[in-house]
Amino acid sequence: MTKLRDKTHIILFVLVAAFLALIVFEWGMNFTGPAKKAGLAGKVNGVSIPMDQYEGVVNDLSVNFRQSNPGVDITPQIEAKFREQAWNLAVDQVLVELLLKKYGITVTDQEVIDAVNNDLNPPMIIRQNFTDPKTGKIERQLLETARRDPQAKQFWLKAQDGIKREIKIDKLLMALRSMAPVTDPELTELVQRQFTTFSGSFIPFPLSYAGPESSFPVKDKEIADWYEAHKIQFKQDPVRSAQFVYFPLQPSAQDSLQARKEIDALIPQFASAPKDSEFVKIQSDIPEAVNVTFSRADFTPVAGNAVFGSPKLSPGQIVGPVADQGFYRLLRIKSISNGEPAASASHILLRFNPADRADAERAVALARQIFSELQKGTDFASLAARYSADQASAANGGFVGWFTKERMVPQFSQAVFSGRPGQIVGPVMTQYGFHIIRIEGFDNRRIVCSMVARQIKPSSQTSESVKRKATLFQSDAKSKGFDVTAKSQSLNIGKTGEFSRQSMAAMPGMDESIAKFAFKAKEGDISDVLDSEKGFVVMKLLTRNDSGYRLLDAQLKPMIKAELVRQKQGAALKSRIIALSKDAAGSLDAMAARDPNLHKITSDRILWRNGTIEGYGVDQQLVEAMAGMTLNKLSAPVPMANGYAVAVINAKKFDPAVDSAAEKTRILPQLMKAKQEQCISEYLRAFRNAAKIEDFR
């Protein structure tokens, strides 16, 4: 029971299986292609996935995207996601076929007929095509007419295959669910866990009580042995790492000037246009911007000043063009009104670890020091530059711009919108740390306008110029060396870290061209100039790892070493606690009296359901151990957060107002569903992990 995981961890494979009947019906995937590797996208346990059918699925995903998102360009990143989605669908379909074969699942023609005639749970293809939208029920007369129509013969042949497949998958899921029965002891424990409280005492022993970490050396062989023994934890897809030089494709000054000329020419036309909606639809790169409402928070600070400080800010006037967030904007003002105010503020952010009392006290002391300096007249901007952990705003004197209440965390907004301009408030604690805030001002104006926006885009000439620079670097890098060339041309080298086909390669983005190069190249190979969404990339492959496991590298070794040190400290700590307990004759008071660093903690309200120890905090691991302790008997050392503890439980109380039998009846369906989903998830994950998946793309 304690191992039952969160349902959100169910892998996509379960969802894919549930809807695969429709996918197969619409796309007609049949992965039984030729055995030649050249014509394959890959194989799963020797079953071929033909490249042409894989590409067909990619194309279908693209078509569906365009239909659902008219006017949105399919970027290289989006296309790469389509390819990974199509690949995963293909792999999952083969795995499902293998499972159906493994369990000998078949479907008869009569079962198909019965499913079609089922009003309560008809097949998906029937629900989608023959449901009355008003009643939500199957239109039987329409269905029977369609079944007798000679022209619908091909449809019904395909539908029959799809329905058979859907029934097979339902049978497979039913078979897997049967592996997870719910027992009465499980229900009893769950009810007990929810409504039982404990009272008792314990002494916590941090790992450091066993001695400093330096007292527990770890040899390289121990690290290697631990890695081999736990290698399954480091199972992963094939990965690559690379370094790269990125050539961003940014508009030039000439591009900006050209966009400005174009939008300047639109001012008189916009002013005289009889219908804003028609003009904006034709002329704007944001065609839906008609009768939209803006506050000052909807612009960058400079653009906001230009709009809200414009002498033309009145109904019927054209404001702009204003350069803002990569666009030139023309605003035709319809009306100006008052609403909820927008605010502007500057802040100094002091981060700290809330679990570390000393670190929190340090942050409070620093906040007091900063307030003292402000009272002496020290400039806020200089203090922000010196102390603030928010580097982006610190570079601008701590200024965070204009915002509405909902755009900031509640504590920050409350402090600002309750104050007055010029006031310094704080420290205000949020999830990010302590904030010292200076309120800069408020503006409650709202404008309703129509907007013509022209994006400032790189021209083909700019693109060609950037690509020539990338090509020159690539040529020199091949002849003179990647690092040497980058240094001589004053170019920054980035590193991707390890990435798989499914993950994002750091800065360049997961473009298909980058993935193709990375997974076909040899270590040390330098790519051609590769296109990315916002520029060009030249990449050098550093490492390949097709072992299926993370390597025991310089990053992993310290992690394993820390775990081994923790284990050694834990073993030494347990021995020391046992000896101390023996000397104290099993008395917590006697143990605490022997060492002033030890503290006995007593609580009359320890909640089993969430690990809360009133007066102490939350430690689920310790409370779980308490649940199994014998009353009024000193426990053996039990694990707790960052150490061990010994405890004595005096009482375990079940809420007398709770009807245990009724609670069992209430939670049975929930527990059954969660347990079945967990079982299916783990089974399918294990089946996928054990499969031999070969990716030839």
C-alpha cells in the first residue's frame, strides 16, 4: 500500500493503447514492411516499421495541426515533435500487437456485431459518426441506413477492422487490470492511515552525529561496484553531446528601417479606413487586434511611456508607430477609461533556504542592513546592483516594469498595491525569497484600440549575410579546428550537455537537421551549417553513448560517492545509537541527558495520513515507522529525514466518529482504479523497457 504511486505517473503508452483503434483506422498503419534497413524507420523486437508509413503519420500530424491552428507556421521544433510523436506511436503500436499475440487475444465477428449494437458503450467509430448531438444517444436509424448503403462498403470494412482492434485492446486492458486485486487488509490499512493519530516521543539523530563526512572515505572501486549493482537506475535512450557555435538571425538596422517605412506609409490609410477590422485583417501581422483593451502593463516600459505619454492619446487619434517586443505598432484609439491600476516597482531580491534557519536569519540581517543604507540615502539602484539575486532587474536598478495584480505572486502584489508611490516596503517573503520593494507609480488608464502591427523580420539579405558568416566559420573549423577558429573569430562556444532524440539540445533547439547530424556523426565530426528556428548552427559532436545506460562520468561519480558516504554514515550512526540506547537502559530521557546536543521531542498529535508531527514538522518516513511500533517500547533506530531516530509511542487513536466499514465501501472503487492504473503503467513500462527498439531514422 505504501508503494502506491501517484496516478499522474501513468505513461503515455496507456493512453496511446486506449485510442489506438481510431489511430489505426484513420492512418492505416501496418508495420509489416520489407526487411531492408534502407526502407525502415526502425524495428521493435525484430518487427519492421517502414519509413514511408512513419512519414505518412508525420504528415497526418502536420495536417491536423494546420487544421487546428490556421495561420500558425510549423517551425523546425514543432516538426521535430511531430516526428517523435509519430515514432512513439509506431513503437507503441508494435508493442500492443506483441502483447495481443502474447495473451492470445482474438475477436469474433459476433463480438463486433454486439459492440455495434451496444447503446451503453458502442465503439469509438460509431460514437463519433452516429451520435445525436442533442440527445447524446446513437441514431440507430441513421446507422442502419449507412450499414445497408452499398457505397459505404469500404468504410464498413475498415470500420470492422478498427472495431476489432478496439475490442482487442479493451480485452488486453481488462486482462492487465485483473492482475491488481484489492484485498481487505489493504482497505483496512488505508482507513487506519487516514483516521489514526499517535502520541509519543522521539530523539532525532542527524547523520552528522556519526562524524564528519571526511571520516567515511570512499574508494573508486566502491563507486564502480555500486554503479554496476544499480545500473538499471541509469537506463536511458541513446544520447549525444556536442559543442556548437550559434549564429542568431536578428533583424539588422536596415531591416528595422524598412519595417518602419512600411508602417509609416500605413498611417494615413489607417486613419481613413472605414472599417478597422478589414484594414487590420489585411495589413497587420496580428490580424485579430481589433477593439482590444490595453493597460500600461501590456507594453515594455519604453513603449508604454511612448503610448501613455503621447500627446495624441485621445479617441480617434493614431498613436505610433511604437517599437515594442519585435514589432512596430500603430494604435487607433477608440476610448480611454479607468480600471484596475497597473503598477511599476523596483526590488532587491534576497534568496535563502527556508529549511535552513541560519540561512533565513542571514537574509533577514542583510535586509536590515540594506534598509539602514537606504535610510542613510544610499541609491536604491546601486544597492540592487550590489545585493539583488534577480540579475535581470538588478542590471536595470532593480526595475521590474509595469504589471497588474495577477501578474505577480500574491504577496508581492499585495505589498505594492497597498502602498503609495515612492514608498519602500519589505522585506516581503514570497516563494523566491525576501523582496525589498520600492513602489514607482500607478496608472489606472485603459485604452480600447485597434492595432496594426508589423513584425521586424530579418530580410533575405540579412539571412544570407548571417549564413555566409556561419559558412566561413564552418570551413575554417574543419581545416583549423573548432575551438581555435571560434577563438580567432571571437565567437562563443556553447555546450549541449547530453541529449536524446526526445529531449531538447540546449540552445540550438531540437531541429530535425541537428538530430540527424548528431545521431549519424562520429565523435569529432563537424556539421554543415544547420538551420534552426532563429538562426544557424555549426556543431561538433563530442560524445556518443549507445550503451542504453548513463556512463559513470565525472558528474555521476560525485553523486554515487555522496550516496555511499551517506550509507556509511548511516551504518555508523545506527551502531552509535544502539550503544547509547543500551547504556541508557532504553530510556529516552537518559539518552538525552548523556549529550546536550540531543533533544527529546514529544507530540500528542502525530498524523499518520500525512506524516505531520505537531510541534516538530513533517517527516513521513519517521511516522510510517511509528505506525509499526509496539506501544510503550523503545524502538530500534528507524530512518528519518537526513538521519535516524529512536522513539516511544504511547498511544494510537482511531477517530471514534468514523464508520470503518462505510469508509471501506467508499474508498474501494478509488483504490481499485488507482491500483489497476499503477499495475498497467508499470507492466507496460517494463514491457517497453525490455523491448529491443532500433531507431534507423
